Amino acid sequence: MAPNTTMAAIFGRGRLIVGLDIGSNPFSFRDPLSGDIMGFDVDIAREIARAIFNTPDRIEYRVLSSSDRIEALRSNTVDVVVKTMSITCERMQDVSFSAPYYIASQRILALRNSSIAGAADLAGQRVCAARGVTSIGRLQSIVPTVKMVETTTWADCLVLLQQGEVAAVSTDDAILAGLAVQDPWLKVVGPGLGTEYYGVGIPKGQDDMVRFVNAVLAAITASGRWQQIYNEWLSVLGPSYIAPRPVYRD
């Protein structure tokens, strides 16, 4: 490990501090039997830890809500955020990002017996999303009369939908698939409303860490490890998905 780098400081501390949540099955959640935190994002974080420590287990998890992600990076209370975090120009004013490691499509989750089949059916309806996510603004731009209900976690949205307090939930397809798996009376409907590029959030100015994480993502893509992680957690979305092709800025 090169001295005087962000990675060397993390190595000296002895653990990688990762911000995520435990309510976004299958990206990051706590297994009810073992108590372990696991999922697609967790395995991406473990590969970053492996590259620093030569073992994936030297991680300390910090549970964050979606609205807490930026501040956790700005205050350097975490080394990275791996939490279905979309890369946006607005967020890049405050934090840095790796190259994309997943491309999601925003869709709608509704009850199987509902008449909701697409965004137009959400006019005037109450729709849930986790606070601080980009999917809120996109849906409001498509359906100006939608009434957004914001919660702390996606699990809260699931409960509101099951209780009939909202007509639908809207966010990225993989998160919705994880919610649908928990309740056979739910379905993901409609065409995609837009794409989201997930990146690893990194404190602003840590360009060495950005390059390091990008190298990790390139390595796991080339080795087939990314596809193994996808197959384990996200195969419900179909077998044809491949890792995003990275595009780097100078």
C-alpha cells in the first residue's frame, strides 16, 4: 500500500468504514436468521475491503438513511457510501463518485389487483419513496399532481403500501424487486421512467480513493466476480444484465 494515501490511512486504521442501510433488500439488508448484513451493495463494499486488506471482512458498517448519505461523506464519518446512490451533477458538488457499478431503471410497485399500470395512473395518488432519493423529483416531473409520501426506509414504504396508505411505491427496479419478493400480492408495473447510475460515494477531494475504487470495479468486472455478485442477488431482474462500461473523466 503506497504511503500518504487515503487507502494507507484506512489500512492503518484496520477497517473500512462503509455507509449503507439495512432496508434495501436485495442491495443491503440484515439477514433475519444470521443477523449478518448482506446484499449486492455489501458484496461490492467487501471487494473494496479485499483490495485494501487482502480480506473482505475488515469492514465497519454505518447504517444511514438516504438523506444522510451526503452529510456522512462531507463529515468524513464514513470512507465510502455503497447504498444505491445515484450519480447526479447536484451531488457531485458535495461528494465524489466512482464510475457506475450498476444501472437501474425507475419503475412502479403496486398491488396486483390495482388498476395502476403506468405513471399516468398515479395522477392525484399518494406514492411513497424514501426521503432524499432522486426518483421523487423524476416522478413529480412526469406526474405533477402526484402526492409524494416520504419515509426513512423502503421498508416503511412497503408497510404503507400493504396498509393501503399509499397507492404505489416508485424507485429503482432492483429495490422494487426486493420489496415485491417479500409480498406475493405486489407487482412491478409499467415501462421504465428513467435510468439511474449507481456509484460508490467518496468524500470530495479524495481522488486517489476514486481511482482505487474504479480499479477495483474494473478488476471484478474483468474477472467475472461482478457477474457472480449480480447472479446471487439480482438474477430476478433477468440474465442479460452486464456490468456498466466505465467512462472516466480526466
